[in-house]
Amino acid sequence: MDKKIAKKLLKIIKQHDVITIYGHINPDCDCYGSSIGLREILRDNFPHKRIYALGFGPAYVFEHFPNYDVVDDETIARSLAIIVDCSEICRVSEQRISLAKEIIKIDHHIETNKYDGFSWVDTSYIAAAQMIADFAFTTRLRVSKKAAECLYLGILTDSGRFRYSPTDGNTHRIVARLYDLGVDPKPMFDMLYQSDAIYVKYQAHLVSQFLTTEHGVIYRFIDEPDYAQYGLTFDEVSKNVNMLGNIKGCPIWALFTRSSEGFIRVELRSKNLNIQQIATKYGGGGHLHASGIRIPQGNEWDVARAIVADLDELAAKGDTNEQN
């Protein structure tokens, strides 16, 4: 990590007595791990400060890890707000962030709009949790086992168990330091990757009925009855996009899951094509090869089919350019 950036970030943190931390809508384990991990690090190193992480989900994680905080408007209004793992303020899960005295950002996604305040954005990191760990180690902040476990959770999941780009030597060096702090990966793997029998049956339902476009895009539309019949929730099933991956000749795979509220969560993945440009077109964002979109209710399936058409066109062109 650039030491000048680390020094600037630490200086800003030291200037505030109240700090609130935020992630994105529909938080994944990196969003959770970086938010809670940063909270625990700052609480341990600045016990006189009031530090909170605001958000919700993923619910199953709370059986094993700390929960988010609940605070009032006055607390937020007195705080430095730190956004982690989220490229746009409009995608922050807690929109009361607008009340904060100052807002800064730590993120590893491609920026679609330049943020005017202080931001540390670096797409060379596989996870926001890796960035938080690097910041703590660079500034010699104490990292507890609890914080290390949260950061490891974020790195493990966003890297796809260390299979996805840009996992690199720095990723593994940071993970090695987290291991030295007491992280035990086996319980975490059991929590994340062991499934109930009914969930396995749902996954079979998901995979057995995927569709393929002319140019090899694999996709699946999932409506509420598809998972409700198994007694599963939207949060449990809407992040299963990689169940559709690893099929030979498939450059892109996509999962469209409709919630009970009517919106559709779209998860996009590719082997080497720039799907981030498609996500941005429809109000989403993310990485070059892993992005997401939220389609609001109202002609949502028509929009979903339009996205599939755009993905198929991208697959036909074979465009690997990083920008539009």
C-alpha cells in the first residue's frame, strides 16, 4: 500500500471522535468482512472513539461473527462516514450516510463516477477486506484475531477461494499474516461451503434448467416460487451465479433472481470479457469480470432479457477491452 495514502487515511480517522462504517446494498461476505473488520481494528486501537458499522445481512454469518450496529441520526450526523466495498453512494445500504459530517471511501471496484472527497480506490486488490488488512499492517495498527477472521472471510469469498483475478502474491502475503494472528480456515470453509440437503436439491433445480444464448452465454431466470418451494429465502439463493460457471465454451454466465419485493438481483461473471460495461449501462457496477445489477420492479423481466441480449452481443464480439 502507498504509505502516503495510508498516512492520510489514518490522519483523517484520528481527527474524528465518532466513526460510522457502511457497505453496499445486498452485502456479500467481503462487504461484511471489511466493514466489521475495520470496525474491530479501529475500536481496538482507538478505545476512546465511538465506532459503528451499519448495515444488514448476510444473516447466516451472524451465527459465527459479530453483528452490525444500530445508531440514531444524531450519531451519524456527528460522524466521519467510511464507505467500504461500494463504488457509489447511491448503492450504500444505509442512506442516512448523507447526514455525516464527512464521507470517505475505500474500495476495489471500478469507479463509474469520480468521488470528490478523499477516496482510496485500487482495483489491484481482490477484496476490500484485503485493502483494510493492508492499511492496518502498513500503519502498524493492532489487529485482533476477531478482526483477522472478518478480513479473511472477505478475502476468501471475493477471491473465490483464491481462484479469481487479481489474486496475487500480495493477497497471499496478507493472508499469511492473518493466519499468524490465529485465523483457522476450516470452520470458515465449513460455514460457507457445507449445504443442507434441501439447498443441494435447489442447486440441482437451478443448474438443470439453465439457458444458453447463440454465442454461449449461460443464464438462468429465477422467480420467487422457484426457491420458495424449497423453503429458501432470496438472500440464500441470489448469489449462486458461480453454480453456472466452469462450463466449457461459456465466456459469460449470469443469474437473475427476483425477490418477493419484485426487484431482480443480477449477478454477472465472465472468463475474460469486460462485463462491467454492461452492468454500468443498467445502473450497476463492479469489476471487469464480476459485476452486479439491481433491476427495479416494473418490466423487470423485459430488462433482464435486454441484458441477456447485450451479453450475447458482447460474447459475439469477444471484446476484452477494460473500458467501453
